[in-house]
Amino acid sequence: MAGEPEFHQSKNHEEEVTSGEQGFAEHDPEGLICSSKSLQGHLTQVPWLLLLLISLGLFLLMLATLVQVSRIRAYSQGQTQDQQGSSSLDKVAVPREQTHSGLEQIQQIQQQLTQFNASLAGLCRPCPWDWELFQGSCYLFSRTLGSWETSASSCEDLGAHLVIVNSVSEQRFMKYWNVRKNQRSWIGLSDHIHEGSWQWVDGSALKFSFWKEGEPNNDGDEDCVELFMDDWNDNKCTEQNFWVCEQPSAPCPHH
């Protein structure tokens, strides 16, 4: 029949291919050379594996992106809450009326303190009782009599000394009190250590003098000085006179 030779030809061709493959297999005992069928199987498996790896990579990338986005949102929300908190604190500020009233109260307290300090300054006495203040010094005009030595000791017992006259204004102050009381008063000047060398009780030399006319005359060993009327006179140190003590004044608050 006409179709039989074609059948035998194709069969012979398949046998040739098979025998060829077997020949290659004999020369490749370790299977290093793949057959056409196995190569086609490997080629069909590679795209699916590559697609799986690409899908896995995209999934991981999307997951990392989602994590980063969530972090950014959380950070932005935290900043928003902080801003809202600070703005709420600003809104909870003390009302202006309360602030103004608080300032007024503070000013009133300061005024009261100033008045209180002024009252204390008015009550402050820079000098003890019965002492007179003049140019930063306190003066005590005694009401008892005594010798020059006794008078000097009495002043020292009070933490003072017999008066030392250092200026014209101080001499005028002494004259005023002497005339007012009309009495002789010892001052802290003498020459009982060295005759004719007048010194004050603190050891300083005489610089200003207000002697009466003709004084000092050392009549009968007169070594101590008294304030008599307006000027000075030397007299015996044993005479009984009043005396004048002097000491620095005490500072008062804000003075």
C-alpha cells in the first residue's frame, strides 16, 4: 500500500534518534550531557522559580516600605501632640486681669515695706538717750560734777571720751550748749604730760584753738582745759566741773 513506506520511515527515524541518544549516553557515563527532553523540562521550571524570587523580593520591599511609613506617621503624630500640648499650656496662661491684680499687690507690698522701713528709720536713734547728735557724733553733757580725771574715766566707762573739738562748727555747737546750761565743762585737752604741749585724750596734737584772751596762763599749775562761756580756759585738773563726752553715732537703716 502507498502509506506503509512512510510509517516505516518515521519509525526508523525515531529509532535512529534513540540510538543516537544512547550513543551519547555511552560516551557520557556521568550524565553531564542532558538529553533534549530533560533540557526542555529544566527550561520550563526556570521562569516559575525566577517569578517566585521576584515576588518574594517585591513583598519584602513592600513590607519595609510599610514599616517606614508607619514610623514616619508615628513621629509626625508625636510632634503634633507635643505642639498641641505646648499650645494648650499657652492657652492655660494666667488671665491678664489676674496678672495685673498680682502686680498691684506686689507694688502695694513694696510700698508698705518702704513705709515700714521709713518708720523704723524714724524710730532709730543714732545716739543713746540723753545724748545729742551733731555731724555724725553723739555728745553727752553731764549733770554731775567731777575732776578732769574723773570726767575722763566716766566717759571711758560709757565707751566714749572727753570731747575733742576739731572744727569751728563743732566749737559753735559746744558754745550753744554751754551758754544754754551756763556751766563750766571739761573738754579732752590737757598738758599734764608735758607742760605747754597740749594734747587731746586720743594723743593727737592741738590744731584748732579757741582760747580766751590771755589764756592759757598756767596760773597755779593749770594743766586741764574747760569750756567757759564762749571760749577755752586752762584750770586746775582737780576742779569740780561738768564734762562733755563724745562718741561716734550709730548708723540707722538706709542712712
